[in-house]
Amino acid sequence: MVEIETERLLLRGWRDEDLEPYARLCADPEVMRFIGEGSNLTREGAEGQISRFVRHREEREFGLWAMEEKASETFVGFVGLAHQEDWSEGEHKTEVGWRLDRAFWGHGFATEAAKASVSYGLEHLGLERIISIIQPENTASRRVAERAGLTLRGETRWRGTTVVWYAIDCNAPSPKS
């Protein structure tokens, strides 16, 4: 499994010890406010999600990394690329996404990690386009997408809700860290 180091973060595979902090993150209503499932996940739900993340990576050779702050070796959340089979706005279905523990909001970690994920997808995987699907009211994630080099492409309905979507194409300059 590929690991990526940025200035402050390690994007790595999931470990057993990630379950508890990830379950706490998923139980935080503020963290989960804009998540498509629309509600907090139980510990079992978080464990099932991690299993799906690992399976996705095994099947597609890319996926969502666990994100760790290097200085403290603390689990921060996740970031990476996920194939959204049911995405209907074009043929490109690989999304960059992130979810961080609230204690790490406002420090630029999501942007730093999203840039690294986008660069990996464009440069190493040879993806033609990477998208990001965001609820319109989620201004923080919209700013992360923009800072990672994605541009607003439109608004649509997806999984029963209104979303805005951003994209970056392979011919666009890769986001700089």
C-alpha cells in the first residue's frame, strides 16, 4: 500500500487502533452534519465503513487513507480517492474526499491532504478527472476543494439530496502543497 507524507501528515493504511478514534469522530454530530448518511455512525457502523474503505483499496488499488499528524502520531481522520459508481454527472466517478476530527479543523490539514490526494490521482494513477461532491451549505469543504485546485462545475441531485460538485482535470496544473 502506498503511503504519502506531506509536510505535517502521513497518509497511510488503516490500523486496528484507528477504530476507536474514527468511531468517536463519526459519533460527533458536528463532524457528521454534512455527511450523506445524514446521521452519526455507531461504533459498528464506523467499523463497517473502515472495512469498506480497505476493500475498496484492495479492489481498485486506490482509496481512502487514514490521516495521521506526524508530529504527534495522532489519528486525524481520513482523506483520499473513492470511486462513486452511482455518480451521474459524466463518466468520471473518482472523488477526493476527507473527514477530520473536529479538534483538527482550521489548521489546513484537510487542504494539505486533499492536495496530496489529487496529485497522487492525477500524476500516479493517471486519472483524467477527479471530482468532489459537497453539500452546498458546507462552506469549509467547498474552500478545501477550491484550495486543492478543483473548480465548481455545477449543482445536481445525488443520493436524494442537492449537492454541488467540483472537478479538476488532468490538464490542469497539479495543486502545490
